[in-house]
Amino acid sequence: MKSEYLRTLVESIATGSFSKAADNLFITQSAVSRRIKFLEDQYGYSLIDRSGPVLVATEAGLVVIKKAEKILQIEDDLQNDLRTLSSKSEITFCSTPSFGITYLPEIMKGFMLLKPDMLELKFFFEKPDKIVDGMKKGLYQVGVIEHKEDYDFENLETFELPGDEVVFISSPQLALTEGEMSIEQLACFDLYSRNEGCCSSKLLDYNLKRLGRDHTAFNRIIYYDDLHLIINSVLKGYGLAFLSRSVVEKLVTEGALRTHRATGFEHGFKRTLITNNASASKQLLGSFIEEIRKVFKKSPAQIDFLSRLADQCGLPAVSAKIINLCLCAHAIEMAFI
């Protein structure tokens, strides 16, 4: 039994939705459904009651979830204990997808040139609350989050990085004026958005509530799990999106997209670097953190992930030293934007 199947069941019930579980796990909704069906076939019971607006566990589902949570906790503890015993040079890093897409290639380039003997690198993309939780559990050694809310960073060391900005973007085909616009001017267009829970969606909800509005203010809201499809839809003039400026900076600079700020909106995010140095040398972590800081001295640029690693970081040579890049399929797909 693969533990990710049990994790998918737990996440589906915790969120009450297959689509939300898929978003949190960075997999497709069809993959979530297949995993749940496999479990139900395996155990011979229906585990989820799908009849209502929110998914709930059946009696058999509650039994499985109770045991699954214990199994998953044991697995997390085991991974953490083994990591503390490892004598290898290792960095485990987790960030939001927007940070990884924009900055990770440059960080990788600098760090691999600085540490050519590095044996193992692991990278994960997650949402801010899951990154903080993973840092506290020792699953990651370094993390970067963009956030509006304040998190409890007890027992973690934090560094403030230059903040992020989330803006509305449009194609020049829509002939919208660059800069500040009223929400009424923007709301007459379709809005393309990622599923709720991601940084930009949470900031949009926060701003609309401050103005006494909700998503019905827009002509339509179209949800996509795929950031690449959202940007392509905007490029074709189908509507607007509310995204991190750093993700689309290159397209804005080239004139392919325009950015807009809504009157009364708060567009800024804090960006925080978090470290948990319990399982890595301070010198190694210090070098990696320095590369993260250095990248902010350069203009953000969208870089083809694979060619950058291969051509400039010497990836074919160092991959023989077993560099482990643990990027989920969803994250890899977005890296091609």
C-alpha cells in the first residue's frame, strides 16, 4: 500500500473536496479519484460519502482514516529520524510555486557552482501553511513563503526577504490602462484563478472582503489548477488573472502583458525565509541562504528550468553524484512557463 493513497484519503476528508485535496497535494482531481477508488476496492468498503456538498467519511472511512493518520505520522517521524542520522551533504528546500518558478534556477546555478561536491538536493513546492508545518516537523531545512498573515515561527529562525506583489494582469488586446483601476473597471471581465488556498487566491478574497465584495463582483471566475493555462488564457485576451508579478515579470517587460492595481486593494505580500538547522551543517545552510539572498540583487527573469540547469549548472556532470531533485509533476509543469 502506497502511503500517498492514504494521505489522499485523509486530505480529501480534511478539505471536504476532491478538487481542494488535489490542489493541496499538487495532483490532478482524476488522480485523487483513482486513489480513493483503489482504496475502496482494496478494503471492500465505500470510504467517502459523496452525496452532499462536502465530502464526509463513512463509518468504514473513519476507521481507515484513524489508522492512516497514525501510519503517516510514523512515516514522517521515520524520515525525520533518518535525516538526522545522514552524514551526506544534504539540503531539503520547500517554497511556494511562484518563488520556485521565478528564482530557483538562479539559486541552483549559484549554489551548485559554489558547492560542486554537494551530494543531495531535494526541492518541494507547497502552500505557506504546509511549509511552516513541515519546517516545524523537520521535513525541510530551508523554506520560503509569501504571506499576508502572521505565522507562528517558534523554534525556527527567520529572515525577511524583499516582498512580493500580486497584481491583475491583462493582454494589450483588452486595451486596459496600465496602472491603477477601480474594481468596477476590472470586474466586468472574466477572472482566471487558481483554486482557493493558494497565495494569490487568499489575497484576492482578503481584499474583496475588505471592500464588502465577493467573487460575484466579476463577470465570471474560471478556475484552473494549471498556472500555465491561466497565463495563456490571459495572453489570448480571454480575461484577467490575479498573480504574483514576479511570475509574469518577463512577459510584462516584453509588453505581452500589462499589470493593474485595484483601488483600495492591498497588493503586497511579505516574503520570509525560514530555516531549521537541526539536520544540516550551519556552513552548508549559510551558503544556501546566501545564494537565496543574492538572487534578489538581480531582476526576476523567467528561465527555462531544464536548459538552465543543464547548460549553466552543469547538471549532467553533477547528476552522477546523485542529486535528487524532488519536484512534483505539477511543479515541473509550471517550471516550463
